[in-house]
Amino acid sequence: MKLYTYFRSSAAFRVRIALNLKGMSYEAIPVHLLRDGGQHRGAAFSAVNPQQLVPVLEDEGHRVMQSLAIIEYLEETRPEPRLLPADAPGRARVRSLALAIGCEIHPLNNLRVLRYLTDVLDLSDEQKNRWYRHWVETGLAAVERRLSTEAETGSFCHGDRPTIADCFLVPQVFNAQRYQCDLSAVPTLMRIHGQCMGLEPFKRAEPAAQPDAE
Amino acid sequence: MKLYTYFRSSAAFRVRIALNLKGMSYEAIPVHLLRDGGQHRGAAFSAVNPQQLVPVLEDEGHRVMQSLAIIEYLEETRPEPRLLPADAPGRARVRSLALAIGCEIHPLNNLRVLRYLTDVLDLSDEQKNRWYRHWVETGLAAVERRLSTEAETGSFCHGDRPTIADCFLVPQVFNAQRYQCDLSAVPTLMRIHGQCMGLEPFKRAEPAAQPDAE
């Protein structure tokens, strides 16, 4: 099993957590998003993923793209330990929390979007950083409202075992901290983040622990 | 079964297609995103969804948010007709195509993002429209590269029956046409769009056919 990854990509970080939680070993193939004008845009990686995005998982001749699709694939092919609950409403809740991060926050703040703000729209770094923090803070506040009020929240996002929601939450908190977002309004979320980071599978997945870390 | 919906919301449009494909009847509860300063931000709807986003599905006392999580929930609780293939690599492919639209295109172009561009960043309508078209055109081009080269593409995105990927594709094409994006570079995708729009479940889901259409 191979994972095309970049240490700082939070989408790749999600998949690394899932692989570690499932106890699977894999070969990390680093794709540097800044070097060589962006290795993800080069011919070699474009042949792997025409969308030019990491992560990509290669497994038994199959190529899987998009972090959530990769984790669902792992869940279907290597079910234990489960990263989705057994009941349909619970599974929907976990997926909806993951998507609240994967669709409402992260897409607004990835590298190519930030570049469009500065390079095409000619915005200042200050405006760019405010944009970044705005979507992180409003997006995480919406997740906090759910986590702090819904009965299913446990020591993790859903009950007392890590799920796909936690795989999405932790990398987003890392990004938020890197951009010095205000996280004082999201205590439930930060408690869960702390709980996750006490676990080896999360720690081993973090950017600084990767072979391509700088 | 109830669906909180807005005729023009492409996320709600996806769910309407899935409900129609599965032959399920539902009560549509319109939430007007422009009236009353945005009904989705009012107290009534915020109690339904703290994320203040449509669509929300209510089913037997369960509330499900996020269009992909809703459709996966429908797939698990009302399996026929299937909107995901039976094999894990095929399921991953369908999900990754849906996410290529749901994560890489749509989040950049929804109402609150466009408002931030004009109201906070003080950009012109021309700059806003260029932003819109940029993400639609580059995002759909990436999807086209996959659809036009991968053997699994059939009369629909994956084989010869509609899947979740088609539920995501069609509303995105509607949006692209509304903003006069250039679709000449995505012929495979437009062929599949035409195929879908020949089917009653897709037609009945389109914005103009909704009870709250204007």
C-alpha cells in the first residue's frame, strides 16, 4: 500500500491517522507542493491523479483519491477497528461532522485558494490571513455548537472511540493553530483534540513526524 | 420524511435527485436563503441545524445534515435502487468524483463566500464572477480528465446507472450554466449531464420544478 502525501497537507494527515488507527503499514511517497513549481502539478503526479491533489492511496492496483473516499475505502476493505459507528444515524452524524470540516472550512483555505487571493486578487497578507481565520473560526464554531449540545458526543466526537470525524478534526485544529486562529470559543472541540493527540496513531500522523517534514 | 430545502441550493438539489431516484416521497420545507436576512440564519432553522445550512433531512426522529452524509444515509436505510456500486474500488471512485465537486468546486462558490468577496473584501461583481468561473472551470476540467480517460465511465459517471457522482454532477452544471461558465472543454461531463436530464428523477429535482421556485 502506497500513500502519496505531503507532510503539511491536512487531507493527507486525515488519511495517515486512519491508516495508523487501523494499524496498517504503508509506503509514504512525498509530493512536495512548493518545490519544482509544485510537484503535484508535474507530469509524473498528474498521471497518478489528474486532479493534481494529494493524498492518493494505491492499493492492489487501485488508485483512490479524495481523503474521505480513501477512508471509506479503508473502512470497507479493512473494517477493524471501525471508524464509523454501526447504526445508520450514528454513521450519518460522523460523516456530517467530517464534511462540516472537509466541505465548509478546509476548501476555502488550501494553498491554491490562498494563492488566488494574493496573486490574482492582489490582496494583502493581512487580508489573506483574515480570510483564513474567518472561515476557520466560523466553521469550527458551528462544529462546536453541535459537539457541545448533541448527546452522542463522548470523549471523542462520537462516543468513546475515534471515528472519521476525529480524523478530520485534528488536522483542522493543527491548521488553525498554525494560523493563530482564536480557539477560545471551541472548548469541546479542543478537549477532543487533546484526547486524540494523547494517542499514538494521531501523534505518528502529525506533520512534524513525517519523513518529508521540514 | 422531511427535507429542509431551498430551490436554488445545489446541495439540496443533490439530495432531491437521490430521493427521487430511490422513489421516496418527502415533505419539502422551504428555507429561503435571501428572505428575512436569510431564514437559514434565523432562530427557527438554527435550532434544526446549528450549522445554518440546507439541506437537512428528518427521518423517524433523526436529523441528518450535509448532502453527502444524507445520501449515504439513504443508501444505507433504503438500499434500492443502489446509488453506489457493489465493489469497494468502484464505490471509492464514485465517492471521489462526488467529492471532487462537493469539496473542490462548490464550497468556493456558495452564497456566503461570494458575499465575503463583495461585502468584506470589497471586490467588484466582475472580480466575483471571475472567481466563480475560475473554480468551476478548473474544477470541472479536472473531473472531465477523469471521466474522459477512466474505463469505468459509462453512459453515466460510473457505468450505465446513475450513482451519487451523477447526483453531484448535475447541480454543479446547473450552477455553471447560470454563471455562464465556459463548458466547451468538458464534453464528457456534458454528455452525462444530458443523459441524466432525460430522466424524470433528475428533472423533478431541478430548481424550476420546486414548490419554492421563483
